[in-house]
Amino acid sequence: MALDCLPGTFFGPNTLVELVRLRAERQPDDVAFTYLVDGEGQQVEITYAELDRRARAIGAWLGSLGLTGQRALLLHPAGLEFIVAFFGCLYGGVVAVPAYPPRRNRSLARIEAISGDCGARVALSTGQVLRRVGAVVRSSPVLRRLQWLATCDCPSAMADSWQPPDIDAATLAFLQYTSGSTGTPKGVMLTHANLIHNSALIAYAFEHTRSGLGVFWLPSYHDMGLIGGVLQPLYCGRPNILMSPMAFLQKPLRWLAAVSRFRATTSGGPNFAYDLCVRSIGPDERRQLDLSSWEVAFNGAEPVQEETIERFCEAFEPCGFRREAFYPCYGLAEATLIVSGGYVHQQPVIRAFDAATLADGRAVDAKQGARPKLLVGCGSTLPDEQIVIVDPQSGRQLPDGSIGEIWVRGPSVAQGYWNRPEATEETFHARLAGSGEGPFLRTGDLGFLRDGELFVTGRIKDVIILRGANFYPQDIERTVQQSHPRLRPDCGAAFTVAVDGRERLVVVHEVQRRKRGELGEVFAAIRRAVAAEHDFPPETIVLVRAGTIPKTSSGKIQRDACRRAFLEGRLKVVARWDAGHRQTDAEWPEAPGPGSPPRSADEGTIHSEPHAFQGTRIAETAWTVCSADRGNGEPDKAQGPRSGGNGRASGDGRDLASQVLEEVARVAKDRAAGLTLETNIREIGLDSLERVKIVTALEERFGGRFPEEVLFELETCGQVVEAVERYLGGGHSARSARGGAKPIAEEAYRPERFPEYVQLRQHLEVFRAIGLLPPQFTPHEGRTGSRTTVDGRQLIDFAHHDYLGLAGEPAVIRAVQEAVQRYGATVAASPMVGGQRQVHRDLECALAELLGTQDALVVDGASGAIQALLAQLFDRQDLILYPTHAHSGIRLAAAMAGADRRRFPQQDWQAADRLLDQLRGSYRRAAVVIEGVSLLDGAVAELPQFIEIKRRHKALLVVDQSHSLGTIGPSGRGIGEHFGLEAADVDAWTGSFSYALANAGSWVAGSGALVQLLRYTAPAAAATVAMAPSAAAGALAAIRLLKEQPERVERLQRRAKQFVALARQRGLDTGPSQAAPIVPIVLGSSSRCVELTQALRDCGIYVPAILYPAVDEEAARLRFCLSAAHTAEQIHYAVDALASQMARLRGGRMDQTASEVA
């Protein structure tokens, strides 16, 4: 045998042909394979004797055609026919080359490349496939040269003339073309010895016996599906249950139901399959499952995620699934299949390593306080195999715990790549530097060994892994650049980013700068081309300025650098399209808000899925109770899909086309804008799983089942309608099957059954169970001041924004009381119809005089003024920029305006400048809206720089003074005074009375023209109930006190500086806060914030926690709001208690008594 290593400790037949013959002789009537045609009840079987007979017939047939020693493409769909054809090739001495069958609507590039590389002479498939793709084959110069044969046409009598081929263990059995580059496909050469040995390794690792049974849905042309799902059971002489990948993807329940029904002991798949089951199989369906027989749940082909293991166990342990059944393993096609694995009936090895040292190439156990990274072990070296970790540059073996390239040798390692001697030498014949030991297979994977356990950490090369399949980025980049003439050649990068444990495909490409409105065509062309060529549409496309993509000095794309720039928001973005994920980058546009019209991709917009509260991350909310998944993103009914009027009526009284378009829109969400029967489903960016969801929903709606081969050929919505009519009876028969209109579920009309309420109730029950009630809804007693009373206990109050201590000031209270006596509780009318009182006008004049503006306007509601301003002055023709964490009033007002919106990093005037430089010319008006003092972190905006950029770009500048008026500036007049600027330098000043001025309502101030325009035309100002006269009187009194008692401002500023100085002396992170009365204590963990809030409350201090999603998890914090009413002693006590409790938290000992703090 042509092997450097000994055959190994496992013995058996020399070839797979001998193996099948042995099973046919000893177990002739035993069922070898059962195929579930529909994934459920309909099944077909084949015994060992029948498999042998049909393989002999095909082998003799191929031999009679002079094909012995040649290569044959196997292009069968899932099913028993593939298995018969595969063994027929081996029986005929023909080298099998499995590949996915061609489709009429799919590029033939990969099949053509494989055929050309291996020099195939013949292509084998089923008669049905050949009839369906005949025209496609004839259009290809490469494929039409092949001889095309339907294996089902092979005469069964040929079996009697079969002669054993001249083969042995070293004979090439088949070529496994690895997933990857279509331009340079590589066929892994696997001999009979490789396959027999690896089958033995799998049997050893999984502890297989003949008494067990497997269930497989993995594709047979893939190494895991062929070797694990076909050869392994044959090696053990045990039956295997098979179904098509489509049957699983359509309805993941089918997989686990088959495990349950057939009492399977072995089954598995890539990591995504387990996640898909958790997401797709509901509680009622789970109750029907019995997974107690499942002993080996292997997980491989893509990185194994600890979160997936936890989620799957939590979901299915009630069904009898055992955690120790999980079997993470590692392997690759170049090593036949399996390389390492653990022990059956033992829980997977999951260890926490220090994330920082992992990044430096060393695996060190995470210590307390360090940022941990959980890794799942992939088992240890199996018999006859050797794994070493090697420095990929020097070739020197690395010690235990060092990260390097994984090298492997053993009898399972393949012979090399077909007709690629240089690649074979480089990959399969590596030797260790120094000792010269080898040869080894260089896997290209990075990892380390720890106590004999293999941990895989990544890839050396830029291979993209999506749902267990490999893609080469250069192939995707080539497809992208050829999709549209505006994309610059060789100036793009494709990579993935992990979101919620799933890899998402991102494309970044330089675009030639022209008119902005044309970019929608570019986005559509990219999505269409990548989906058609690679079957995975990108989920994010970023078009960047020419000359900005990271490259080496020799002009090569630096994908990793591009990926880092993408994640860190450093790309020079021209426009971006996203398939519905929440934005994170500063230069990315914001999602449409409630009531705003849908916008198209050519506007460069992002349509994200808002959580509860309609997508607004409310910074005021100190404790986020829940973030309900409400299935947002459905198309607006007024802008809904158009049927085109071509469909026939069906079960619910609407035409068939409308119902099909409805199902497409339900899955496509924001991508369904402008949906018609001519819309190509791939081109709007639906990936294979999403397309399967549509098909499954239609089958459930109309009853029946599509033929599997038809599913791959449905391109447009119109073709889907035709398929429903033909195969599912979309007309009268659909009505009969449905039995009338679909009943309306209680979840649609009973609020107590609304999913979002159920989730909220569950969260609250959890909080109550652990004694943590949401503090923002805790009743407080007494007047607002430096102290508050909760549950009868006085606490130092750092939650309220009573900056000047005026909320309980007798003069303010007296003014309110007198106004109530004079005007009543409310005016009960809008200013337009008599709601204006003299006290309102007095307040407006006092405010204008305080700020130095020509006029001012007061409005009811904390955010009424800014809503009046933005909603009246801006619409879809305009652009509004604001900081990422602007307070909720700004974000809601911008959303109500309906203008295009972009966010920039908090107080970053340079980012705002770049956005205006890119976008200003495409809009009528543009506004930059900033907070004078940030509610989130107390940072003071660099107002002079914002004024400079607004002048240069001819934009409007709006400054919100809610938290700067009364708090900064020598006399408390706000950020303008703080910088010594004229009020006229800013176009509009706005703010709320609710904070420093201790009353309800809001205001906007500026030029006489601006204020007059708003007063008479803005609905929020003119047509809503006027501000309560008592609130106006109280605010007017507060302004007078601000002028008369400047010591309040001085005392507040001293307290703020005192708090920051003391906190920093104790090593606490106070963020950018300097002199403003808002001081964050950044902890970077929501759970730590919750614990610390509770501990401080027990120490007599009330302070809110600001958690995800109001901020990112790593920015979770406590927020101290200071007041002139606080004493120096209270500040000292609070900082001491804070530092002491944080020290206890870091040490894992949360002290709960105030006495120890004191």
C-alpha cells in the first residue's frame, strides 16, 4: 500500500467493494438504508443483497462502456439512487466524483470547474434530473462534452456479467472536492484504505455496534454525509435512516422526530443545525419527542459553540436528551473525515481561557476578573493518528497550550490533491523543523492542545464557513466586482462577523463616486449576483470611498484589517445596505421609526428590527425589563406587496397571488418593499433557509407537498404561484383542504396573551423570585431633593435630575399653587383655540432673555418642543444627524420627522463632519442635533466645532439644553455661556423644564422667524393642549431664582467636581464627565450593575443602573445625578460606599450592611 504509515491497528476488508460483498453475504436481507422520501412517513428501503446486486449491474455497465479507470461525476439528488451509483462506480473500477446536481437557475461554474479539473468522461444522475437540466447542459461547452447517463436506466441483467475490478487498498476510490474556490477546485484523493481506516476510527470513537442505528440528513456528496452517513453504517453492519437536507431545513422537527421514532443512537450535524432546532421547534412539538435513545450527538464541520450546547440542552433535556450525548469532534476532508473526538457518555469539555492571552497565541485559564473566552474541546487524538501544533512560519513544534497550526498524520490522511503536485507537496508532505519528522498534513486550522484535548481557534487563511460549508472570499469578491460597472476592480473584501452565535456574510467594496441615488442599483446587483452564484446573499453590504480599502504594499486586499475597520466603524462609508439587523456603526443610517415611510436601498438606509418600545433605546430607562421579539419588520399595509392581479382565488377569499406574496413578505420583512409577481426571490437577499421557510408556510397553508426538485428552480414570486396551483391545488382544492378561513389565535386579540406581555410577565416573575424588582417603578415618597423615601426608608437620592434643588423650593411651590388658584389645573385647549395665558408669554420672554435669543416658545410635554421643531421643519427630503446615544426625545422626534437619519459617535464632531461631507449635497435641508451635556455620560459637547461644521455645510444646528441649562456656564445659562458664544451662533436651542427648572413642559428658542413659524404651524405647538399654567408659573419662578441665587449653580458645580475627583482617586471609571452633574460609573456588565445597585441601596444610596439595550453590554453603568442640594458629606459617603462595594464585588463578596461601609 502506498502509505508512509502502517495501515493501523484496525483490520477489515481491503476495499469498500469487499465490504459490501461481505455484508451481502452475511446479512443479505438486513435493511442497509431507509430513505424518508418526505422526511416523515413515506419511506423506501434497500437491503445489502439488493445494494450489491444493483452496484454490480452499474459496475458492469460502466465497464462495458470503457470507463474503467476514468472519473465519473455523480450528480444525484438525495436518496438511495446516489448510494447505488456510488458503489456502482467502485464496482466498475471508476473513480467517483460526487457533486451537487446542476439546476436550471444556478450557475454551472463549480460543476464545470470540477469536471475540467478531474477530466471526467461521464456524468451519472437520475432520468428525472437529466430531463430537467438537458437545456442547461447543452448550453455549457464543458458539460456537453461529457457522456450523460441515467443510472436508473441500467439493465439489471448486467449484474450477472460483473467481474471484480483490479483494485486494492491503495486504489483511488473517489475524489472529494472540498467546498471552496470555484476558480481553483481541489479534489482530495481518498483511497479504499483511507476510507476503511477512517470508518474504523469513527466506529471506535463513537463506540458503534451493530445494535445501534443512525439518522442522517446531511448531503451525501459532502464528506460528513457520505462517510458518516453511508460508509460508517456499512462498516458496522447497522442500518441508517436518511432524509434529504431540504426535508430537514423545511422542518427541523423531522430530524429529531426521526431520532425519536426510530430510537436512533447516533445522529448529528454542524453547529447551526442544533441552533435551528432550538429556534424552530416549539414546546408543543417538543412534548412529542423521546430523545432518550440518543447516545452520540456529534457536532462538527464548523466551530462548535458553547452557547449552542447550552441552548439545545435546555430545550431538549425535558425530551430525554442527555448533555453527555453531545460529541464535539474535529475533522476535514484531507484526513478523510474524523481526526479527533472525545469519549461517549461524557459531557463535552468546555473551558474558560483568558481572552487576552488567547489573542497573544497562548491558552491560559481565565482567572477571576479577567475577560474569559469559553472554548469547546474537540476531543483527543484517536488511535493511529498523531496531532501536533506547529508554528506555521518556522515549522517548529509548539508546547502544550501554545496556539499554532494543527498538523496531522496517520493512515486516514489522504494521498493529496488530484493533479496538483505543488499543492500536495505543500499541504500533505510537511515536516517538522529540526527533527524532520513527517510527513504531516497541514490543516490550515489554528488550535492548541491542553491536557491532550484539542481546541480549535480559527483558520490561517480567509476561508468563510457558513452553515458548515466553506467559501473562498476571493470567489465572492470576484462575483461582487463583476456585478456592476461602478464597483472598482480588485477593491473589495468579503468576510464574516458573528452575531448571536451565527456567522453573517459581509461585503465591503469601493465604489466610483457619482450621484448618490444610483446606489440602489449597485446594492441590488451585488445581492442578485452573490445569491445566484453562491446561494448565500450578503447580509451587509458596505460601499466605501475609492482608495480606502486596506491593502498591502503589493496591492493585496487585507481582509482581516478590513473586517476590524468594519467592526470598529473606521471604514470611509459612502452607503450601506443591511438585511434587517440593528445598526452599531456611527456612519450607518438609522432604521425608520414608528410611522416613518419605508425607504429603499438606493437611499443607503438600514432597516433594522426594533425591540420593544418601537426601536427606541430609551436612555432614561434605568433598568431594561425585557426586549420583546415582536416580529417587527413586516411591510406597512399601506405600502404592502402588490399582487399584479394574476392569481386565482383561494381559500380565504383572496387571490392566490396575494397569499403567496404575503408569505414572501412575512419572511422578507423590510426587503419586501415593492414586491410583485416578477420579483426574483434570490435577488431581494433571501438565503436558502428563508426560502425554505416560505415553501414550508405555503405547504402548511394549502396542504400537500412540493416535489423536492421543483423547489430549487423557483425563482420569481410568479413561479411560486404557478407551483402552488400545480402541486398544492391553490384553487378550489385548497379551500377544501383548509376548511374555511384560518382561525384567529387569542394571541392576536387578547392583551394578556400577547407574546410581548407574556415575556414581560416572565421577566418580572424572575425578578421577584430573586428579589430584584425593577427600581424605576418603585414608589417613592416625599418631595424630590437630596434624599428620597422608599419602603419607609430614607436614601440618598442620585436618581433624580433636580440639579439646582428647586423641586422642593418654597418659592417655586408657592408660584405653582397660586397659578392653580388663578388658572385652574389645565387650560383644556390648544393655543390655537384659546389655550394661551399671559403666564405662558411671560415665561417665553424670560426664557428668551435668559438665553439671549430673539424669542422662545413653550410646549407641553418633556419632548414636545423638539418634536414640534423637527417634525415641522424636516421631511423625507431632508437629513438629520444626532449622537448614537442621544436621549429618547431626540430620537423619537427625528423619527417622527420622516427624514433620513444618521448617527455619529457621542459628541464626535469630526464624525458628523465626515457624514455631512458625504451626504449633504443629496438633501434639501440638513440638521445636526446635539445635547449640550449628554444624559448618558455627562460629556460636554464641543460646541464651537459643531458651529464651524454647520456653517461650512450650510446645515442647521439644534442644541438640546435639557441637562446643560442651569448646570454649566458661570451663571448656569448653559453651554453657550460655557464657551462664551452668542446665542445666534446656534439655529435653535431646545430643552425641557423638567430638570434644572423643576417643572413639566419644554421649550424651543431662536430667531423670531423660526419661533413664529413653529408657533403658528407646528401641530405639536399650536394644535395640542397648552402647557399647564401652574407648570409655566413654576418654571418662571425657577428662572427668577436661577438669576437671583447664583450660589446654587456654583454649589452644584463644586459637588460635581468633588464627586469626579474622589471617584478617580479611588480608581473608578467616570467616563468623560468633568464638571457636569451627570457622572457615570462604567462597569461593563449588566449583572454587576444590578448587584451593585442593590448593595448600594442597602447602604442607604439610591442610584439607577443603565443597562443593555440602552447601552451596549460593555458600556453598562451606574449613573449618578448630582444636585446643589447634596452635601459634601453625602458625596464623600457615596463615593466611599461605591468603592467599598465594588471591591467586594470584584472579590465575590457583596457586603449587604451599611455599618461595614461606614
